[in-house]
Amino acid sequence: MIAPQANQATITYDDFAKVDIRVGTIVSAEPYPEARKPAYKLTVDFGPAIGTKRTSAQITKYYKLEDLPGRQVAAVVNFPPKQIGKFMSEVLVLGFPDPEGGVVMIGVSHPVPNGGKLF
């Protein structure tokens, strides 16, 4: 579990704006048995300006593969691609840890257009 830090440095809005967090719809989810920790391979549609991106996500505790397509999620889209085993992850799907470290994904409460930027 990640504990909150009492003395975190403050940032400016410009600092926050550098992190490009967008909403996308999961179009496919696959098992990722080669991952060191249980994970899925996700393909997420971020709309025409960004396109479809792939990522791995350690979300197996609360989410079943068959329930993921069609779900909207928040993700950082401006990190450089990262090699995770034999898989290239292009975005970071965001979530919060539960008390045991399981991931609960950030989503939207109402459908929004893919590619919308968090502000």
C-alpha cells in the first residue's frame, strides 16, 4: 500500500498540464501469462487524434477479461513506450490501490468522447 506523503512539493498548473491524461475505451483485453505479476494486455481507443494504444495492466483482482471491452478508462498517454517483458506498453492506465495493493481503475461515471483530456 502506498501511504500519502505529508510533505509533498506543490506544483503549478503548468506542471500538471504536462501529464496528458485522456479517456479511452477498452476495445480488447487478453491474458498476459508471461507477466511477472498477474496482468492483462489491453488495447484502448483514444479517438482519432491519438488512436489505439496498447498497455499491460495489473488489474486482475477486480476485473474479468470479458467485462473489460467497452469500459472507459483514464490513462497517461504521453509517457514513452515501455518494454514489459516481450510486450511494448504505450500508455499507463490509471488506478488506485486497495488496502492489499489490488488496483481499482479510474473511470468515468457517464460516457464521454474518447480522447477527452482530464483537466
